[in-house]
Amino acid sequence: MEAFAALLEAVTRILVAGFAAAPLAWVLAALLLLLGLAGLALRRRPVGRNEVETVFLASAAATRKAREIGEIDAFARRAGAAADELKAQLRRLRAGHHSYIKVYVDHSNFIKTWNSVVHGRDRPLAHDIAWQRLSEVLLDETGDWLTRVRKAPQALLYRGMHVYGTLFEDSYFTLLETMLRHEQSAPHKLSLPIRLRKETIDKWREENEQHKIELTREIGNVTGCVVVPIYRRTPREDQLASCQYTSGGIPIAPEKMLDTFIATDLVGDATFDAYDIALIVSEDSDFVPAVEFVQEMRTKQVVHVGFGSHSNDLRAACRHRIDLAKGDMFRRLQRTAKA
């Protein structure tokens, strides 16, 4: 600016000195020169930001920086807590204070009680159980129980989950359709009148297919889970006279070996020390002998998992019971409905 002022003063002296000789020409020349110098000065002058905009941008940058620092601090705290928990688990493992946990699920029995409690005995085709959360919830509850009993935190090592599910062969639904035709055209071929509709058979077939998908895909893809599908035996058409029937004249497809599979695995895994604590998800009292054997002869502990506070033989035989209905614990296992 000082150089521009000196230049303007020099030009003014020249114009004043030459004004007497040619007043009009000098005036025009002076105006053009001044306009040119003014344009040059404006072009070189930096354009300043609006003060409000400058403050806003500075504030936004500071807020963003603070948020980033807060997120980094939160992550560091979570990482630190996880590291502390891992160190505590390792200390307990080195000291020998740990227990192996394994879960055994009677799928059909569990689904029956689940629908009774959660859906009021409805039979939805697609179940709303988040199977990947089941082991997490059960391990948390078992850990809390052991901590209360032993007066110290316990390290639990998850050894997996076995799910035993029964399915119908498609030939069973074909047999029902054949019996339904006999009821209409040749009822003498039936031992008992059958009270059944074609729509009901179609619904049962679809339900069975959904159970198969759940067992083989959804549950089968859960980490650490082994699915054991067991097919019911379809009665032969030429042996219907010796079959067992429901009150509606429907032949019963026997459920073979499910109880045997669960009891055998429970005893076999205890014999080879595959677990210290077994969690059995069922209401079937047929497992009582196996439970008593592994607890008395193999010094293992069995925890019953079910619904409701009422007692039965299986619950009475187990060391502890996890009631999924208590405090609506089952909600932690329930998938949220998709919008």
C-alpha cells in the first residue's frame, strides 16, 4: 500500500505540472490512469471470508475433532476392558479354575414348549428363535450360577452344542393322502375312520419342510453346533391294522432312537471328559437315568434348561435349573420381526 501511495503522489505531481499546457487532455489521461490503477489494486486485494462463516467452520472442525477423540477414547476403554477380562480368564485357566460346558438340545421338545410359552400353542411355520444366541445366554447364566456357588468368578470353555431333531419322511404324508382317498371311496380298507382334510396334510408337509430347513441350514451353520436329524418311521400301508392311532384315526409315525442318541452322547461324552457341566434342553424325563449316571458315577454336573417353575423328574435330578421364562429371559433368544 505504501508503494501504491508513492506512485499515486508522483502521478499527481506530473498531472498538476502538465495541466496548464493541455487541461482537457491531461484530465482524460489522469482519469484513465486512475481507473486502471484502481482496477489493479482491487484485483490484487485478497477477498476475505465472512466472519460468521469463519467462526462456523472453526467450530465444526473443533466439534469433529472432539467427536473423533471421544470415539478413540471409547474404543480404547472397550479394548482395555476386553484385555483385562482376557487376562483374568487366562489367570483362572492357569490356576485350573475352569469348566468345560456342552449343550444338548431336544429340538422337537424345545419347540413345543417354546410355542406354548411364546406363541400360546400356535405352530408358526418359521420359528423365531435366534439359535446363535442360545449358547451365549446359557453360558452367561451358568457362569452366574457357578460364581454364586463357588464364591469366585469362573472360566467357562464352550465345547459345542448338539441339536437332535425329528422329521417326517415325505412318504408319511403320501400315506395320509392315500388314507384320505380310501375314506371317500373305500372306507372298509381303513381300520378307523380318519378325520382329516387335504389342507391339513399340506400344512403338515410344509411345516415339516420348514423344520428340515431350520435344522440343516440355520442351526447347522451355527458355530460349534452339530445337528443330528432323526426321521420318524412311516407305517406301511399293508400293516395299518397293527399301528397306533390318534383319536382322529391318524396313524402315528414312531419316533425312534432320539432319546437313545441323547442319552448315549451324554454318557459317552462324560466318560471321555468332553464336559464338566452338561446343559440339557428338554422336558423329557426319559433322560433321568443318564443324568443320574453321569452325576453319580462320572462326577459331572447337569443343568436343566426349560420353561416354568413347576418341577418334574428331570428337573429334580439335575444340579441346577435355568428357567427361560423367568424375567422373560427367552426374549434374549427371540429374533425380532423383520419390517
